[in-house]
Amino acid sequence: MLVVRGKAPTTPDTQAGQSAATPSELRYWSLCANEYIKPYPVTECVFDQQVPLDGSGYYTIVVSTPADRPANATEANGVAWLDWGRTSVDLLLLFRNMLPAASFTQSAFSVTPGQLATTTMGEFAPLEATCTTATFESGGSAGCGL
């Protein structure tokens, strides 16, 4: 099981009727679980408006098989969940940042190749940790070291 946590950039709330051109840090962001075999088929994705945020604007996303999904990995508990997909192939996570505002210098677009994302993205960099279902159920993302 994998836990991903970071601060969410602001995006237009298009599901509530805001224009996609509403000023924000990004136009859109998403995290997708893909199989690591060409052509990298998508298992499942969540996008910005589907991901619950805590009071400080941070998200927690759990990636696991349905059998390993923690009972507290639910929207009601402030957690988005992605299906890991087939375990017979490696997993590839794609974190997309679309159309950053010129003033937002902490997007994935600003990361120099070979540089750690955290150096440029700061709190907006997605941090990951592997964890057991039981550990997440008892301690959430903090219990997993995030």
C-alpha cells in the first residue's frame, strides 16, 4: 500500500460552475495509477476536485488493491483512494500539473531535470510512503511517516 500526501495547488472549481480560466495556481491536477508496461494503461485516476483537502489544504491519497484498502481510506475521512490495479505488473504513478500560473513557481513544470521535486515544489511536492493497512488504519498518513 502506498500513501501520497502534499499541499494541493489552487484550481478553478469547474464542477461548481467556475470558468476554467478563473485565476488559480494551476488549471488542473491529477494523480493516476498506470501499469508500467507500454502503452502504460491507466488503472484509475483522481483529479483535483475529487480529492478531499484538510483544513490546511493538504491531500492524502491511498493507492492499494481493493483487498488492502484501509477502512478509513474514504472521502468521509478526508482520504482519496486509487485502485492499484493488477499486482502482476509494476505500478507507475503520474502526477499531472496543467497550465500553471506564471506567478506559481512551485509546480511540476518548474522542476529542473535531475533535481529533487521537493527542492522546487516545496510543500506542493507529492511525498510518498509505503505502509501497511493496519498502520494506516491506526495512525493515518502520520502513522505512515507523512
